[in-house]
Amino acid sequence: MSSLINSIDFPYVLGALIKVAIFWITIMIICAYAVYAERRVLAVIQNRLGPNRVGWQGLLQPFADLIKFIFKEDIIPMSVNRALYVMAPVISLVPAMMVLIVYPFGPDDLPLPGGEFLTQVVNDLSTKLGLGWNVDLRTVDLHVTHFNVGILYVFAMTGLGVYGIVVAGWASNSKYSLLGGLRSSAQMVSYELGLSLSVVAVLLMAGTLDLTEIVRQQSGWGGMRWNIFGGTSAGEGLKSLAMAVPAIFAFFIYLISAIAETNRVPFDLPEAETELVAGFHTEYSALKFALFFIAEYVNMTTVSVLATSLFLGGWNGPFINVFPWLGPIYFLAKVFFFLFLYIWLRGTLPRLRYDQLMNFGWKFLLPAALFNIALAATIAVLVY
Amino acid sequence: MEQFAQIQVSHLFFLAFASLAVVAAFNVILQRNPIYSAIGLIVVMCSLAGLFLTLAAEFIAAIQIIVYAGAIMVLFVFVIMLLNVREEDAKADRQKYLKFLAVPLFLALIAEVMAVLKTIGNPAASETVPGAVETVAEGMFTTYLLPFEATSVLILMAIVGSMLLARRESKEETDEIEEALTVANQPTPIVEESSEEEVHA
């Protein structure tokens, strides 16, 4: 059994767990305040006040909502398929959460304040306990892990999230839920094509599938050489600007597909109130409903993170070389911009009709994305 | 107990994923409810992806989930839900004699697996990861270009064929519907009826 214990890299596992905990809390807080921001911003757009009573300007509203969700009566209707009904919210939330291990929050080797002291404390403790650890906490990487298929991993996990919605729709044993589940599965499968094909243009520029590596490549021009401005991969000089054309096309195709993929307005057909009551989560209440709700916002965050990292340079920005801790601030600012865009669209656009949605996905976005790949490949060959 | 002295975490992961895959595979064939079988199959796919991960073939693992669990199985579940497939009835009569075939077929399968296992040695650790994106792409577009292209044509043919079959049926249906509509759209009978009623009144 000693070989089993020796084969585990305890400092690495422990570090990863601590990072996961910190990032998980960060994402949870982002999601909670995205909900709050949504209600306040929509209120401004619709010329009313929104929640402003719990705490200063209503800032504690998310926690009040959470407590309400926890203590509400959890109703399980008689005719549901009990096992699947209970499993569905979990199936929807867990894959969404699993993506956060590849979020590139900030640059590598960030100097940790007080890192020198921490390193000494941990190493002293390990010699005292005879663990033989040798950790270096002077610098930290602001991502849990990175592997060479990071983007594919994200797509795989978001693809699994569909089952939560589909299973919820089927297990609820209600016609509104079933129709909502069917619509959402059809919609998500359709728009996944546009989503993944639009990303191919960026992959052609970057030459790698590793998310952290793609972000690192965009650090030229004092942190402003983002992929949407042509990126670095096509070499130096003005010629590389030509790559900006397919990148900008890809960016817009990505944005539209991402909004459809996360079932948000104007593509929120799976939960169209006027037709389907509340769609796939009609029969859900209390904490189970809250899990679907959180999963939706985590998915929104995930596509925002991807958009930020692939097109807008991730943590890159001005003065990043001088103050590396600006990295996570830039990163979160860009993510918040996309989250704001979601809310803004919700306050502005009406809902599409279902056939319009399908036609748009298959007859416009898919060919446009394919054409864009050809364009990107041609320009890449000409510029290199 | 010699082997157990060399056990590592990766072995435990292998055992976990492998047993999960086997249990889920039994679930696929033993369940009467098609949606449970489909979910079992999804679990099988995901645990296979986990097995690929323990072999450091991350690309294959990701593709396994994207293609099988993310695309194909969604369509399966979609169809099961759309057609509202009921629980399968026990069809004892039809499969009465098939069960005698099961034992020899099972033995043949075991023999095959044993034969294959005998030929596989311990693969030597190579510099290039067999499941990396570059290696897969290189194989696909150089050595195996023709089989790859031929397969895509085959899949295209299957799609066109199914479209054709579906269309032929729906053509008759649309003709019927159009016929019914033209009959319904003739305005004269309604007017005559109402005028008759007025007369009677």
C-alpha cells in the first residue's frame, strides 16, 4: 500500500482542492450577483426600482433568495418518475460546475503577497510531521489545471448539461415540461454546431486547444494583442491584422450561438412563459429549482469566460507586465461585460418563434461558421 | 499479493471507471424502460472517456464525450421522448430458442477476448502520445485519408437515404392533407346550409 500513497502528489492535490474551493466560491458569488444585477438592470431598463430593500441598495438580496429557496416546501408531484426527477437538477449543475477547473483567471507565476512566509510555514510543518513536502508558494498560477484539450473539455461538459434539462422534462410527466425539454435538446444540439465551429477560426490562429496557452499568446502589444485584433500567431507586422476579419465574424457567431446555447432571451424558447408555463422546470420547486437556476447562471459564466479567453485576450490588458495582479481584474471585468450583455439583450429583444430559431441556427449560423473557417484558413495560409 | 504492492492511484481510477462501465452496461440491457437504458449507455460512454484519461489520451476522451454522450445519445433520448416509447413487454415466446444460443456465443466471445489479450504485450512507452490531437490529425489526413473520406461519404449516404425514406412517406401524407384542404376550402356547402336553415326558420 505504500506505493499507493507514494503515487499521490499530496501537495499538488491539496493545492488544487484549495484552488477549486476559492474559484467555486468566486463563481457562486458572481452568479448570485449576476441574478441581482439582472433584476436591478432590468428594472432600470423598464423604468422601475427593482429589489432595493435587503441590505444597502438590496445588495443582500441574493442571500435572502437563497435562504428562501432552502426553506420553501419541496414539492414532488405524485406522477413524476421520482429517481430521475431528483437526479435531473444535479445532472444539470455538476457538469456546469466541472468546467471551472480550466478557467484561466489570471497569468502564471503571480507573486503571492506573503508567499515567502507561507512557504516557510508549510515546509517547516511538513518537516516536523515528516511528510517531506517541498512546496513553493511564492508564486501562484490562477487556474486549477490546464491540459492540451481544454476547449474540447469545456464543450464536452456543456454538452452533458443538456441531459439535466431533457431528463427533467421527461421525468416531470407533464406536457409543458416535456415540450420544454424537447425544445431545449433540439436547440442546444443545433446551436452547439455554430458554437464549436466559430471557435475553430480561433483555434486556427492559436494552433493549440489549451485555453491558458491561447490566452498567453494574446499578450503582445502591451497586453492588447487580442485575437479579435488579429492575434499573435500570424507573425509580426500589419499583415497579422488580416486575421482580425475572420476573428470578428467568429466572435459574433460565437456570441449568438452562446446565447442560444444557454437558453437565454431572445432564444429562451424552452421556458417560454406564454406557451409552456415555465418549460422544463415547471414542476420543480424550492432547492431543486434553485439548482437549475444556478446551473443556468454558471453556464452563462462559462460561455462568457470562453468568449473572454478566446476573443478578448482573457486576463490580458494594458500594464499587465507591470502589475500582474491586474490580470484577474481584467478577466472578471470582461466576464462581467458579457454577463451585462445578456441582461441588456433580455431587456431589449423580443423572443423568436421556434421555427425562426431553428432556421436561423441551421440555415444561417452553420453555413456562416463554415464559410468563416474557410476564410480563416485561407487568410492564415496567405499571411504565414 | 505481489501485484498489490505496486498498486497506484491510476489503477484505482481504472478499477472505478471499469466497474462503473460494466455495471452501466448491464443496466443498458437489463432495464425494460428505454430511457433508463439510454442513461445507462451515457454512463458507459462517460466511464470509457475516464478510461481513456487514465491512458493519457485526453483528446480521445474529450471526443468520446462530445460525439457519443453529447451528440448521438442526445438524439437517442430525443427520439425516445418524442415517440414516448413505453416500457418493453416481456416477449418470452419469440425468444424461447434464442437462449440456447447464448451459452456458446458467450464462450466464443470469451475465447476471442482471450486470444486478443494474448497478442497484446505490454506496450512500450513511446515519445508521442497516441491520443494527442496532432497524432490523430496526422493519421487521419495522411495514412488513413482514404478510409476517412470513404467513411464520411458512407455517413452522408445514410443521411440522404433516411431523408429520402422520410420524404417519400410524408409526400403521400401531404398530398392527403392538401386534398382534404381543397375539399374543406370549397365555400359553397356552408353558404347553402346556412341559407337552407334560414329558409326553415
